Amino acid sequence: MQKPIATTRSASGIPTGRLAIWWLLASEIVIFGGLLACYLLFRLGHPEWADAAAVTNTAIGATNTFVLLTSSFTAVLAHQAAERGDGKKAARFLVFTIIGACLFLGIKSYEWWYEISHGYTITSNGFWSFYYTAAGLHAAHVIAGAIAMGFVAKDAAQGKELQRVELVGIYWHFVDVVWIFLFPLLYIAK
Amino acid sequence: MFERLAIQASSFAGDIDGLILLIAVLVGFWFIVAEGMFFWLIWRFRERPDQKSQYITGKEKHLKRWVTIPHALVLVCDVFIIIGAVRVWYDVKQHLPEPDTVIRVEGQQWAWVFQHPGPDNELDTGDDIWTTDDLYVEVDRTYHFRLSSRDVLHNFSVPAFRLKQDAVPGRTITGWFHATSTGTYDIQCAEICGIGHGVMAGRINIQDAETHASWMSENATTTAAQ
Amino acid sequence: MAQATTAPVQDTHGHDTHGHHDQGWFKKYFWSTDHKMIAKQYLWTSIFMAVVGGLMAYVFRMQLAFPGIEVPGFGLVSPGEYNALITNHGSIMIFWVAMPMLIAAWGNFLIPLMIGADDMVFPRINRLSFQIFLISAILILASLFVQGGGFGGAWTSYPPLSANPEYNLTGLGASIWLIAVALEFVAFLLGGINFIVTLMNSRAPGMKAYDIPVTVWMIVIASILFMLSVGPLIAGAIMLLFDQTLNTGFYDPARGGDPILWQHLFWFFGHPEVYVVLLPAIGFVIDIIATFARKKLFGYKIMVYTAVATAVLSFFVWAHHQFIAGIDPRMANVFTVTTLLISVPIAELLFVIIATLYGGSIKFTTPMLWALSFVATFLIGGVTGIFLGASGSDIYLHDTYFVLAHFHYTFFPIAIIGGFAAFTYWFPKMFGTMLDETLGKIHFWGTVIPFQFIFIPLFALGLGGQHRRIYNFQNFPELASMQPLRVTATLALIVMILFQLVFFWNLFRSLRSKEKAPMNPWKANTLEWTTPSPPPHGNWPPDQMPKVYRGPYEYSVPDRDTDYWPQNEPS
């Protein structure tokens, strides 16, 4: 489909796609912000949740943090390549990012399998309810981001729509930032 | 039906009604001014062959005054209303006077359960009186009610008292009232609580001291908790 | 003086630019990415939902007026069905009528046209938004027919009632209701991004910020307000859904949860939401008044600033819905102050609108009648809100019919009066024919007069202590005597519903009429009137996209021979 003339205009000086991604992030920030604010209020009101919080595996959490940060780095490299017009390289780095996402999800699956098989389910208590809900919502965004990245990589490899590499990267950094909040809240604060 | 507003059966009903009246006067004034101006303008400036429309930018000081002055006056009226509201709110909800008697009120799907302290005027003793849907209180006595719910949200509302408070499961919320006239009045549940929300009608029976005392002695034989 | 507009051209894009030359039925109607077609999809869907919501009102008002008697066309109304009817009436009217009609339908139709663009910036996401919305509409209707019946916990869906199927007895309906609402939110988030970015970037050359029509400002401010307020509720809805389906205890006090948390999350969105729907309606009213009073707006910038101020303040008032909910009583004082203060910018906005009438030359066309009655009616809604925002009086009035009458005196002007104002004003542009003025006026009076007779009795009932969401007031001795008021309200509603047939007849006749509407029947200034009625795909030929030379409200400029001056006409 040919883009409308509307999409090519830029009265604000900022490219249309970038504006859209930032507004999307604004809405996501309020969603995650709301959820995390609820968690904080609950946690402060329930000191006894510390027992449950003690169970979460900080080492695994830290590993996943490292994985996500690395994947954000490869997303930056992808953007750099796209800026230089090198679609093939950009696609390759995006694929690395997707691999990072899959690694993250794999590690999380193991982590959850371990916890659930030891009796820590979403209904175990309030802490675990938030733990699975918040991390689950985040994981859903990781999956969505990885899928979007797949489509962008496919186009980029053919030299098409290179501006989307930056956009999907911005989204990916956001997913990373959410995790940067989750990690201390769910793993470090014991 | 406006005689309902005349049924003020509690000590603070008059204060709440007074606030409503204050708001009605202030707000009513502005309402009449605004609507009046509105209708006058659409009549005065209706399309007529001899009248052309004017080019008004809104910067004209003599015209802007017509907006900025009312705007400021509205703010002043708001301040009066705020003061009135905070006063009434403090008296009814924040500052609880010392109680003569404490009762318990529990909402459930779909009834009200009342625990009266009985002749010894102490809750949770052997002579407590439990009733369902009918509350018995003495006139000219200050009561605290400890309100909670067994299941979902309910709301203990006595329109004749102008009293209303949500009943929240897991919490006990304390309120107060002081009945000023005898009679029997409606208790409504004021928070939707399921299909029986409309049949949770209760009755508050305000009795004079003698009647209330004899009611208590007649019913105080109930010993088992509910 | 000739306008420098385009000559009506059938196919403005040539054969290969957009590949839409030969659109099959499917692509043109069902799979379209054209903002005008998507607008119509939203419009028809929301009109259909309005009929559903209105008929629900008919049923429950019949039960209230004639309790225990079979309602013609429905049968006996059980307490459970009553709760489902009022719950879904409210939900449908707000989420599937007011929002899609005012924001999605008119926003989609008008924004590109009014800013001189050929479409939204993301046409395919636009199409996706409607599809998600349509699924949400189907879901909410389906929820009425599942086992257990439609959700009956009120549109506010407070837990524990809404969280536990054993309490509400409509477990499946409750979850489907919640998912439908969540999907509607997603549709409007996506749509909002489209609107905001389109306004920010795709304005015609020469259109500066203060050349943007107020309608567009209002819809975009509303979209931003929606986006920033709905997030916590989406989080809360996920938690509620998990309570309902996975037996978590987010809102269960027995397991450390808090039912009042939901209330905060809901109303943190719920209060801004009323301004989300108010602002677009006021935008239409403002533009229509300017056109038919032939007047520059009294304070264009004030209107935009007060709208923004109201939107910002709306984040700080939410707990006035919870004064007696069990929140800390000291907090009530804070919220009563903020709530009463928010009346100040809105009052100013209304004063400035009324001031615009001064010095005008007012034509009482059907759209103008609707726009003017918005002002007169919304004033009542606005002032009655003060009684509820003052914490002390809210003790008595909370959950009574006074609240109901207040919010119908605001929502009805917003959704119905504002909706008809927009519809009758832009109908010629959208459909290419004119609506009949006489039928329009009959419909107008037949709507606004009965409306007063429905809701003024309800103010009285509320002052008399009658509470909401109760299916039969004969159970309450003190209230039984007020039955004549209830009957009056119901009969007035039936009269109003019958007059809507006049509207549908008018619509039907006009759609089948062969008489073409002119390009600019109202002699208005904004850009949508510079393209044929209806506009072709792409709105203007690509090489003749409009340029803007002035603001939208240069009416009755002295020393000109016409009393209007279109934005795209060179000086």
C-alpha cells in the first residue's frame, strides 16, 4: 500500500513513526506504572511478603537482566547499521536481539517451572500473584517485540523500511527499562 | 415528596440539608444568570435582515470583563461552598463525639445484621441483642456504629438521618448518629451487592427511653452469638 | 469571489498511485483503510449500540414504573436481569456509543479533512483499531446471552462482587464483559496514537497551532487524556480478570487484597473519562456555533487552554466518587477542594462559548439547535455536580437518583445532543445529500423536551432519598409514594424513543435521495468544506492539497463581501 501524503509530512520536525512509538510508550508506561505502583503499595503494606520474596532466584534474575541489556545493545548496533543504510547488517543484529529475547524467555520458563513445581503458584499469596502478573505482562511484551522485530528484520534484509529498525529498537529499550524496574522490585528487595 | 427533606431525624441532618441549600442558592444564582444570559443572547442576536454580525476578537477589554468577572466570582462562590462542605464533613465523618452506646452493623448478601449491646450497654456480652433488618435505637442518644461486611461491598444508608457509609469486607468502619425524633424509617443498602440488593431493606426503630428499655429487657435473653 | 478550491474530480489519484482504482465491495466497505469509510463503520456501529442501550433503558424503566408487570417485548424482569440491564446500559452507552461516535467516528472523518490531509498517518492501524473495536462490541453483546446471563455488577464493576462468581452469579458474563471493555480500550489507544500523530505532523502547509479548528484540538486532547489515564485501569482489569478466572486475591481482603484498590484504579481513569467524551462534544458545539452565529470565537485560545487545564485537573479529583467508600476521611477534604476547583475552567469555557453568541447573527438550523441546547442542558448537569463534589452534601446524595440525574444531564448532552449536532452538521459532507430541516427540527424538540421530563423527576427522587440500582421501590415504604415520578420518567422516555423514529426516517429518506449536497452548504470556513460532498478517496487531488492562510473563524470580517473566509483562500 502506498503511504498517504499525510504520513510523509512532518510539521513537528519529528518523523511520524518515531512520534507514534513514543506515544505508544507513553501509554505503556502508564499501564506498567499503574501495575508497579499497586505492587509497591501492597508490598509496603505487607512486610510479611518478604518471606515469599526471599524465594525468587536473584542469580537467574540477574542473568536475565544481563541478557536483556545485551539484546538492547545489539538493537543499538542494528540501528547504527540501518542509519548507514546497511540493511543486511541491521537485520543480523536484530536477529541477535531476537535470540536474546528467546534466551530471556527460555530462562524465565525454566525459572517459573522450577517455582511452580515447588508450589509457588499465582494463587500462593499476594506477592506471587504480582510476581507472575507483572513478569507475565512483561514477557508478553517481550514476545510481541520479538515478533515485530522479526518482521522488521525481514524487510531490512531486503533494504526496505530501514527507519523501522530504530522504532522497534526504541520499543525494545522500553521493554528493557521495565525489566530494570522489575528486577529490583521482585528479586533484590527481600 | 419534598416533605422528605423535612424529615430530619438526626442531629446532623439539618447541617447537611443546610449545605445543600447553600449550594442550591449559590449555584442556582449562577445557573439563572448563565441561562438567562444565554437565552437573551440567542434572542437578541437572532438573524435579522437589518442586523449584521460583528467581528469581535475577544481581546476587547469591555467585553472580556463579562467573562473574567463572573469567572472570578464563581471561584469565590466555590470557596464558600468548600468551607461549608469541609465543616459538615468534619462534623459527620471526621470528628466522632463520645458515644453513649456502641452497636455493630454487618451487611451481607442480602440482609442487615445488627448487634445491640443490651441493658449492660456493652457489646460482646451475654445480654447482647441480635436482630436482622430491624435496628432499635433510643432517641436523644449518641450512637457509634461499627460497620462491616461479610462478603461484598454494602452501604449502610439511613436517609432520614442523612447518613451513609460503605461497608467494606475486611474492615470495620466507625460512624455515629444521634437520633432527634422517634419513628420508624427506611434503611437502604447504597452499594450494589448482587441480585438481592433491592431487597435488603431495613428499618430503624427510634424509640423513646421507656419503650427502648422495655424492648431491651424483653429481648435480652438471647445469649448465643449469631 | 471564487474560492481557490479544487474542481470535483472523480478519481483523484490516477491509476497507479494508490492502486485503489477498482475497489471490490470487500475492499471498499469491509477492508477499507480510508479514514472516511472507517468513520462510517464506527458511526453505524455506535448508532446500533445506542439503539440497544436505549431499548435496555426502556425495559428497566418499565420495570421501575410498573413493577412486576411483564414488559412488552421483553417479559418479566427478574432482579438479576434488572442488574444486567442497568450494568450493560451504562457500559454500552459510555464505551460503545459515546466514545466511538464522538471520537472515533467524527475524529476519523474530520481530522484529516480539517487539517488538509489525505488520510490518517497509519491507515492500516486505523483499520485494525476498528476491527478490535468491532470484536469488543460483539463480545459485550454476546456476554448478555451466555450461561448465567449478562454481568450484573454495575458499569463500575466493584469487587468483591465482580471478582467472585459466587457473589455475582454471572461469572462468565462478568469475564467477557471485562475482556470486551479491555479490547475497547486497546482499540482507542491505537486510534488515539493515530489521531495525535496525524495532528502533530500532517497539517496542511501554513496551518499553525492556532489555525487548527477547535474540534480537532478537542479530539486530540481527549485522546491524550484517555491514553494517560487508562493505563492503571488496564493493570487493574488484568488483576480483576485473574481474580475472576485464576482465583487470585488481588481484591480479596481475606487474602491480603483490597477492594478499594479497584475503586481508585477505576476512578483515576473514570473521572478523566468524562472529560474524554466531553471535550469532543464541546468541540463540535463550538465549531457549529461559530458557523451559524457567523462569528469569530470569543476566546479561541482560552477555549484551548481551559480544555487543557480541565484535562490536567481531571487527574486530581477522582476520589470524589469514593467520599464514603471507606477512604481516610481526611482525604475527602483534599478531593472536595480539587473537585470544586475543576468547575472553574469549565465554567470559563462555557462563559466564553456563550459570549461568542454576542454580536452574532444566529441561524436556527437543526445543527445549531442541537449545539445551543447542549449549552443550556449541560449547564444543568454541570451545576448539579457541585452538590456531589461537596463532600458534606455527597454524604446524603451519593448513590441516589440525584447522581443519576446529574450524570445524565451531562452524558446526554455529550453523547446524544453532541452526537446529533455533529451528525446533522456534517451529514451533507459525509453522505453527499441534505437532511430534511423540518423533520430534523421535529426530531430535535421531540428529543430534548421529553428528556427534561425523564430526569427532572429523577432529581426529585434523589433528593427524596431514593437509591440507585434497585429494581423495585415498592419494597421501601418511604419511597413508595413517589411512584408517580417514576411513571412520568418512564412515559417521557417512551415518547423520546418514539421520536427517534423521525430521525431514522429522515436518515433513510436522505440517504436514498438523489439530490446532491453542495460542497459548502453552511458557508463555513474550515477545510472539509473545500472538497466535494462526499470527498473522494484522498480528499483532494495530490497536487492540489490545500494550503492554509488564516484561522478557521474569520467570519463577518469587515469590508468583505462574504461573511465567511475559508482557510485555504489566498488573501
